[in-house]
Amino acid sequence: MFALKGISRLIFGSNNQESMIELPQGQLYLVRPFSPKGYSELLFKDASARIRRTAQEFQYQLVVQRVYEEGEAELLAEEEGDDLEADADILAAERDEKTFLLDEALHFRVENREGSERVLCWRDLSGDAGDVFEFVCDGGILPAQVKQFELIAKQCQYERKYRKPHATASKEDLLQFEFDEQPIPPASPIHSPVLTRSIESSEMFPHKAKGKKDVVSDLEVTPMKKSPPTPTKTPTTKGKERNMGTPSAVAHPEAREMLAAEVAELHFFEFQSGAFVLKDESVTATVTEIDNWKYWLQVGSADRDWIGVPVTEDLNPVFNFEFLSFIFNQFHEDGSAYSWLLRFKDQATLERFQEGLMQALWEQLNQIKWSKIKDKERDYVTDAFNDLTMEDADQEEEEEHYEDAEEGSEDEDDEKPRSEHYDSDEDEDDVDYKPKDGETNKQIAVGYKHDRSFVVRGSKIGVFKHTPNNNLEFSTNISKVETADGKLFSPKKVMLHNEDRNLILQKDDDPNKLYRMDLEYGKVVDEWNVHEDIPVVTFAPENKFAQMTHEPTFLGISKNALYRIDPRLSGTKLVDAQLKQYASKNDFSAISTTEKGHIAVASNKGDIRLFDRLGINAKTHIPALGEPIIGLDVSADGRWVLGTCRTYLLLIDAQQKSGKNEGKLGFEKSFAADQKPQPRRLALSPEHVAQFHHETGKGVSFTPAKFNTGEGVEESSIITATGPYIIEWNLKKVLTGKKTPYLIKRYSDDVKADDFKFGTDKNVIVALPHEVNMVSHTRLKRPTRESIAGDFGRRGSRFGTPAKSPSKLSRSAIVEEAF
């Protein structure tokens, strides 16, 4: 269920929230024909139903709102108790309104019953199979009104599906939104039928069933339901078609060598039902080498070829041995994305297939033969792609933190101050939506010592204060980042330093130099030549919390060297005595440090080295999975190492579990020859990847992931972003092997940078191209069809103070649509 809370308090665009049609009187029921929870529940005794536009083009909402008699609302509020006064608005919103994204998955339909009763019905997408909402129209509603409501609903679904006006649709085009199903069940509990639940009707969520042979538990596979193999497309050829069915298979290239060939069941993830559906009971899945470092996955049966895709990291492969399954993505040449599942007959079959696929993927990424790496490294790579549970010293469940996000207020910060625009010279009536400087926000540096965040935008830096009630308040704008000789530049990387009084900057076209900005004056005051022959790829503090101290030195890496930088040295600033340089090109890409100053260094090859100090060999070398590591973070105590790749995160437990070094970290002591740190590959589920792509047309590309951090604060969450989504992983749920251990929030623009507020995991600072927001953890939601599609029914953060009315914006209220 997709409920938009606190509607009356939101600030909308003048034309974006108009109701297109309304049925003013009726009753809303939730009907559960097969549920032990009860057959029927009357939600609203008196209600109205309407269809309204949102701020996003081609997106519409079906809204049912409670209608109160005079004095009824106040009486209900009193009954809920004075102790809930702080949450009164939240409760009222949840109590008074139900909002649904108008999508064909709802299977919205209308039924005329005897006695002139007319019923609107749609699926409860977050409920069990067969659960529906029913709006029973009052007898005074005219048949023509209901008919017009149904027509507009079809037109809205057409626009959402095909991203074009319904004026281009013929009557035949709209027929696809008529859903011929069994009669709508009566809403009154006295009509509750006695039914025997079949596998087909009860297995929308098959993990709830026990002992059924064809159920792939916990993966939401609907085993006995088959659908035609032909793609489902729009009848018209105008505009862009959105293929909702299975794609046509690509002819497979000629094979040089067969790496795997196994028989399996084939299941396809349907967007409409939100479940995997059986497509073929017996297919052969083959993995072959087709050229130098090029490999191919083909799935077909005696009757047809189903899938033909190159083996790359975009497969987003997941192996689940508990349910003998392999899940992966397919990106079609027309830009569509799909998710498939292969289910094998036994573990030995899945293991043989996994060996072949992992060999192909690893060789494609590394261009080294699988046979040339050691067995323990192969096991490390293979383990990273399995659904496995990591061991943790404390396995106690802490559900409260994660569940709170589902219960928090969507609109608790609607009246809060917003982030402000960098420029302060707009005209009084300037209501342009976007700045005219041609720049976008690029980076965030979050203060540890002082409650400030610094946002880089071209050659400007915006300074934002963290208020006591967890908001951002514009403080000042450093309008010119320039060298001592007056040359403007856009910093490639920034780092806070010296109790957050300085900002270390790097210029993109001069990798051998760094610059120090004095934040009190907002000017670059020092230019440091690090080394004539050793460039700076990136840099990091001397230890996790060094920016809170007066520690003058910090660390840097080049492609094949790790070193200390000391600004106090005369001449070049690299400390020769603390330089570790490699003869081979390791292609270092990222660096991070622990509270004790232990060092982790990652590379574009995908491997990670752990050091206890500078100038010596690494204590531990963690093998590469293949993808370049673009970001690196380490927990303060050094237990967890977090690498960011384009399509997944890599979480590594650096603590040794046995042997003479049991309890020691890989930073301090090398792992035994027969041991390696246990990896955990954190990826979006293939189904969610396909839905993300379905909504945005973009694949996954993560921003550098970070732990929440703070002195004396235990890391509990991980934040990253891809496209318009911010994604927060719950570390406890990851470690205990929970399915889908992440929450999301969608914006209308791509997220450029993100990080936790220092000292907490409850607030995240987010930079969009033209805004900066602090978002509460409670605003993130479980990944569902509705949360992935996004709630665009409201205006978001501004580069200015909130407008006092939507029709008149104040001087600095340049509004940016946030979601």
C-alpha cells in the first residue's frame, strides 16, 4: 500500500495536484478472501475517491479520503490519547487518507451489481494473494460518473505505462487496462465464502507455504502459474514502447569452449504481479567462451531460445543454495531491463553451473585465466556471490532501528528550514527553478568538529549549518575557489582538516599539487607541491577522526605508491621515509583509515591491501573480484572494510576467526595461508535492479558508500546512492542474512553525493544537482513498486526558506523539485 501522509500540510505546485475527477461518497473496505486475518475490514465508513495529478509528468494517484461528520475528527483524536499529541499529524494522515500510484499492477476495475450498487476494486500490492481494496459507491452516485472515473483511470495508466499523453491512445489501446478476473468478492463479512486455497491462488508469497515441491521459498516465485511466452506490447507504434513481457532472445554466437551446461527451471520476474513466474519447466543453461575474454550465457529449451546475454558484471548474479537458485538481470538492446531465475534440481548441479559462470565473469573482468589463480582465491570470489550469513560476535537482533523507518513521519520536516541557494542576489520575484551558472553540486564534506557541511559546486563552496533539530541552514557561500594567482578552479576532491578549520583541495589538471583553504576567510592560503614525480590520486586523514584534531599530516596515494604528506616540510611535502612504492602498477584508487591509524588501500583492479603503518608491506592482501573499487571506508575499530564498485558494495570482515591470531585484525596480523577474510557482496536484488531500470532507464552505478561514524559510535548503517535513489543498508540485517536489508528513497534528480551526519545514523545529507537536503532515516522506505516509482505528489527541499504560499515566493526561494 502506498499511502501519502500529511497531505494537508504539503506545498504543491498550483497545477500539479488538481483532482481530475471525484466520487464524493462511498465506503472503503479491505477484503482478504483467503486470509486468516479476517475476510473484510471496513476502513472508512464515509469516504470520497478521486484521481489526481502529481508533480511528475505521466504519474497519477488514486486517493481515497475519509469524510468526517461535524465533530467526529476531534472526538477520534481525543480517544487516541494525549500522549500521542506529538504524532497527531502523522496519525491523522494515516487515519484519514489512502493513496495509491495508479499503475496497471493495481488491476483497477469497476463492477455493477444488482440494486444499482457500483464498486471500484484494485489489488492490495503489499498484502497477500487475492487481497483487494473496494470502494463501494453511494447510491446517489450516477452511473455516468462511475463510467467517466473508470475511463480516466485507464487513460492515466496508459500515460504511466507509455510515457506519452493519452490523446495518442485509441479505444483499442485502452482495452489492455480492462482486467477480466473473477467477480469482485462482496465487501460485507457476512458474504465470506468457504474456499480451498490452491497453490495458484495462495502462492503470491510462496515463502509462506511449507512443504510445497514447486515453491522457491523467500524468492517470491509463483511456481504453477504460467504466462504466454510472447511479449506484451502496446498495440500502437507511436512513441516509445515499454515491453512488459519477456524479451525476444538474441541469436547466440559461435562457441569456442563450453564452460557449463545444466538443466533447470526458468522463472521470469513480472512487474505487474511483483513475483517470479514459471516460464519453462526444463531449459538448458549454457556458459560458453565466444572470443578472447568474451563469454556468453544462453538459456533455451527444445521449443525456443529464451535468453542470450554476454557475461558481464551487469548480470548482477546472485546464487542462493538454500533454494538451489541463480538470479540475474538481462538488459535488452531497446533499453529495457528484466530479471530471471534459474532453479536447479540439486546442489551439485548448481555448483557446476556456478563454477562455469564465475570462471567466465572473473576472466572477463580480469583477463586472466581462472586456472591460474589459487584455490583459496577462487573460493573467496565464489563466496562473494553467494547468499551467505556472516558470523558476528553479537548475533542479537536489533529490529527497532530498522523498523522505525517504516513508522516515522513522512512530513515531520515540512515546516523546517531548507537549504539555501548559493547566490544571494536574486530579484525579489525571481522564481526560476534552476540556477543559471551551468554548474551542479558535486561533493559533500561533512564536519566532525563543528556542525557544518561543505558542498562543492563548480568553483563555489556552499556552507550549511546543522541545526539542533536536524535540518540544514544556509550559512555562507565561498563564491570563488581560486589559486594564489587568481585562477578559478573546480576542486576534484576536498577534505576537512585541522579541527574543520581548513579544507584541503585538489585541482583536476594538476595532480602533483594540493591547496589549503582557510575556512575562516574563505580563501586558498597555501599551495603545496607534493612531489615532482609522484602524483596524488586521492588522499585521506592520518586516522579516522584526525580532522577533529590539530594533526598536520595526512596520507596520499598514487597509482603505485602510498605515502605521508607533511605540509610543514620545506619544498616538496611527501615524507620520503614513509613512502611505500611498488614496482608493478597496482592502480591504486581509494584509501581509508581506522581510529588507530591502520590503513586500507584499494585499486582499480578490485583488490584491497591492509597496512598497520606506512612504509612496509601490507599485512593482508584481499583478492580482486574484478570490478574497480571506486570508494573505500573502514569502521573505526578496523573490523569492517567497505569497498564500492559500480554495481555492488563489498563488505569484508577483517577479524580473524581461528588460529594463533584469533581475534586479531588483518591490519595487525596476516591471515593464515589457508584463510582469507570472508567477503559479503552487497547488491540490490535483481528484481529491484530491473524495476529501477524500468523506472529511470538507468543501470546501477553506486556513489562511494560510507558507514555512519562518530567517536564512541558503533557503525550500524551504510549509505550510498545510484541515480535518483539513496540506499541505506542495515548492517545488523546484512550480518544475519536478512533478505533485502536495505531501505530506499527516490528523488526526481540524480543524487550527486551523500553522507551521514557525524555521530548518528538517523540523518543523511544529500546533494542533488541543485539542492542540498538533510533527510531523516524515517523517510526511507522498503523497496516496493510504489517506493521505487517514487512519491512525486509534493514539493521537496528548496535553496531558500519555505515559501509562505505556493503562489508567492520570497526573495531566496528558488524552488527545486526534490521528489
